[in-house]
Amino acid sequence: MSHDDQPAPAMPGGGGPGPSGAVPGSPSGTAPGVTRVRWLPIVVFYVLACALAWLVISPLWISGKGLQNPLVGVLSPLMMYTPAVAALFVVMVVQRVRGRAVLASLGMWPIRPLKRTLLLALAALVGTALLPIVVTFIAAGLGLVRLDLVNFSGFAQVLQSQMPAGQTYPLSVRTTVIVQLVMLLPASATNAMFTVGEEIGWRGFPCHRCVRWARGLRW
């Protein structure tokens, strides 16, 4: 008998794969490569993340002022950390993970490959700062907007419209433009400090679990 004529090895449980691709006799009835996902922690995370976000931001709407409430500058950044709080609760309380395994459960460790990750993070930081400028010049090149790069007349009108009646903007338009250009990168870095809560929560906790499950389905 040639090598090609040899019978296939018996599958666990005494049979071959079923028509659905499941392996008969296996404890889960799941095809090889399909990652079993514990859905309870994911459901608890989603419910808790949404509930905490609504709880933190609710004073704005209870007051009836909405985004005009003076607390919006404090509560909005806090709301962005609620997904991370929910993820930590699920990992440490529901799943009872401890030590360095907590970082691994949140997708924060290990960082591989380190060099490419740092380069992509830097590119994202610089890219988000430069994107509005690039888009503006593309729009101008397509004839969708008309730019005044000498007197910045359109920008001056926007600044003046934000001032109370009878008052003028305290800085010159050119000075304001220079200050905003200088602050692009620091502003992006500051925003990143707040968005890290959402990244740890929404991307770090449920994303890689569901991705592994989806890869198993493709098998």
C-alpha cells in the first residue's frame, strides 16, 4: 500500500469530522482552531461600560443644560475612562485575574513588536495633528474652499463671532494661528491621555477575544 493509500487516522470519539466541521466526540463539539469565548465577561463588560458612562455624564442632562453645563469639561474626560474601569472590574473581579496577567488580559502586554508599535503610535500622534491641515489644502486644491493665507479673513470672522457683542478678539489673527499650530502636537498628546481609557476598555478587553472567535469561525 502506498503512502497515499493509507487510511486516515481515526478521529477522537471513533468518527471523522461531521458535515458542519465539528469533531464528534470532542468535549465542545468545536472544530480545531475555533476559540471558545466566555461570553459572560464580555456581556458584563458591555453593560457595565455603558452604565458607568451614563452615570458619569448624567448630571449634564439632569440639569437641563446639556453641553452648556460648566461641568462638561470635567465629566466628559471622566466618561472616557469608564470603559477601562469596566474592563478592570471584569478582569479582576469576574475573571479573578491577578498580577501581570491583568495587563495581558487587557491586551496591554506583551508589546510585540515593540519598535513597530512605538513607530505606529508616533505616526498616529503626528498624523492626527496634521490631518486637518492636509484636508484643508486638499479641499482648496479641489476648489471646494478658498483660502486666505495672508490675512486669514475667514478665521478672523469665526473668532469674532465667538466674542460677546461689542468686544474684539484679544489677540491678532496671525498670533492665534501661530499659537494653534504650535499647540497641535501637545493637544494631540493631551487628547491621547484621555482616549487611553476607551482604548484599554473597548479595544483592549473585548476586541482580541472576539477576533480570536471570528478567526475560528473562518476556519
